Amino acid sequence: MIRRLKNPLVVFAVCFATIALPLFTLPINFFQGEIVYAQGLMEKKVQAPLSLSYFIGLGYNKVDMTGVKDFYLTAKGFILAAILLVGIPGLIAYRIHLGKNNQ
């Protein structure tokens, strides 16, 4: 088992899954986003922290979505999601790769 974890791609996949699983299944409002409310012919945008679980339909009630036309991550939210989901596992896998080459 330890030998398999020395493969950087396996390390990346394990780290990615370990970070992504709670972010996509639990309603952790951590990422900056905007919610668009429809009020008649008017639209109102409200900045609010969002969870990645909202995008796959988990973590919110249908009652909470009344009047909501759309919700999305802002640029800062996308960057934070990319850092957490790809950047950190990538750095860990790269570190494993460097350590493997030095032996």
C-alpha cells in the first residue's frame, strides 16, 4: 500500500477525493458567489458565500430557493475552488515526485 502512495498520480487522486468529498457533499459556505433574485421584472444580485454542494443539488431546501433565479461563483470563488481542488493536491503530488527522484 505504501508503495502505491509513492506514485504522484495516485497521491493526487487520493488528495483530490479527500478534499472534494466534503466540499461537494456538505453545505460548507466557503466560496464567494452571487445569488440572483427575480422580483417581478427586476433582478437583484446579492453577494453571498456559497457551497459547492449547491451546484449538484445537495445542502439546500426547495423552500430556500423561492425567488432565486440563478446562483454562481465569482472569480474569487472559482480561484479558491481551483486552489483547493487542484492546487493543493498538485503540490502534494509534486512533492512526492521530487522526493521519489531524490532517492
